[in-house]
Amino acid sequence: GDKHACHQPWRHRLPMRHGSTLFPLLIWIAATTPTVSHSHSSQQPRDAVSSSNRKHNKMESMADVVPAIIFDLDGTLLDTEALSDRAMLAVYDSWLSEQIKQERKADGLRIPWELKKKILGLRGAEWAPIVIDYAYQHWNVPRDKITASELWAQWESRLNELCPEVEACAGALNLVTIIDKSNIAMAIATSSRSEAVKKKSSRHGAMFSKIKLVVPGDHEAVKNGKPAPDIYLEAARQLQIDKENMRKCLVFEDALSGVRAGKAAGCMVVAVPDPRFTAEERQVFKDEADVVLNDLTEFSWELVRDKFERLRRD
């Protein structure tokens, strides 16, 4: 649904600048822990620690190249999309036929995928008219039942009630933690409005405490929503990333509109599309993003290192 909101009401603390003269000397740690036989269960924790350390060391080498990483929020860090659908259906509930209600219930209270994929990543002002038109054409709900602004507001209110249930996306907290240890600046650039981000993040302090900057969809500098680059350009400005270094910034997105916004801003983009996209639809992500993952647990520096090395040589 709407990547709904957050100009952080709390004071932003700017992350460390990462110019070549300001970035602290990186400590290169060799992964020297010997391989431990998996047949000894008592030694499993050492294996796990060794694996974690090796991954951390690889991320440190990434810090040598990447000045900042900017995440989308909904569907990328937080699994809000199912809750978003429930909130949408709740707004329309009194106007839907019993047949439509049963169809949606059988689909896990998700809105139809043909509608969902059209509105992923958009701000409410952009997705609300699309939903109203769809409801008229497919659910026989007259367009004059609700205005776009009313739909956006009522949907957001319903979603806020559900926000305490929101879970982190697979691998999100671990990836953010590793990046944080590597001292790479991080930000969130979300189509969600400020108040909505506050509510969504309430259960996820461990993750949000590591990301000091959030640029919401209702930030005054974000004149145009995704796929326009405005929100990523504003995040980079606040992170003090100059235009030349924009191409070294890494963006994580789940929606095609967000992928296009990141690329329009000049960034390297990692896409984590919804699993409901068909192979043909996923190909569009592969054509437009630099890397496509099934989820964040699959990300590693090796996936993008060669692309960044080519940038350095250019």
C-alpha cells in the first residue's frame, strides 16, 4: 500500500560523514577461527560466531567503498504490506458484497494482487485514486462513496491500529546491525507519513535506534513521490553525500517505483520484490535493479562488489 510516513518527530542525529579524510581507519580482521566439526554440538556456537565475524569483516571492506545505505521501509525493513491490505479492506467493508468478502477472506484478507502491484511504493495521494477506480470497476463500489483524501486518512487510521502487530522482514535486523557495526551511514526513505512511521517503528527499537535518519513521504523537500528521485536525493543531502558520491550509495527497495526512484537518484539499487510477482514480472526488476534478492538474508558484499569496483575504475 502507501509506503506511509515518517519525518521523524524525534531529533535526527546525523551519521558520521564518510569522506576519505573523515572516515576512521578501518580495522581489517582476518577470519582465523579454525573450522569446527559440526559433529560436536558443544562447538556449534563457535561456528556461528566465526560465520558472523567473517560476514562482518566483509561488510567492513564494503565500508571502504560505500558512503551510505538507504532503505525503503514498508515491505523492505518492515512487513507491513499484509496489514496494509487488511486496513484497506476494513475501510471498504460496508460496501463490499458477501461474495467479495469471502473471496478476500479466502485470500488471507489480502487485496487482489493485480491491484496491489499497481500501488506498491506509492504515496497515498497517488494510490488512493487507483484503489477507488479499481473498487468501482471490480467491486461495484460507486466512486462517490469516498474521496481519495478520505480513503487515505481512513486507511491510515485503520493501519495505525494494526501497527503493533507489524514484524520485521526476514534478515532486516541482522543486516542493519552488521552495517551499523561497520560504521556505514544509514537512512530510511519511505513514502509513509511521519506519524505512521512512528507507530510502525514502536516495536522495533533495536533496528530503528541504529538508523538515525528517516525521510518520510510528507517531508517538505519531497515534492514528488517515488518513482521520482526526490526522497532519495533528500536523504543523501541530509547524510551530506555529494552528487559525485551518489552513485556509490546503496538503496534497498521492494517496489518497482522505489527501484526507479533509487536509480533516478543515481544510486546502486538492490531489489527485494514481493514473492507474488511472476517470473516475467521479476524480470523487470532484474532489468532495472542492480541486484535482485528473495529476501535480505541473501545479501552479501560479494553480490555488489564487482559493480562498485567498476565504478572506482571509471
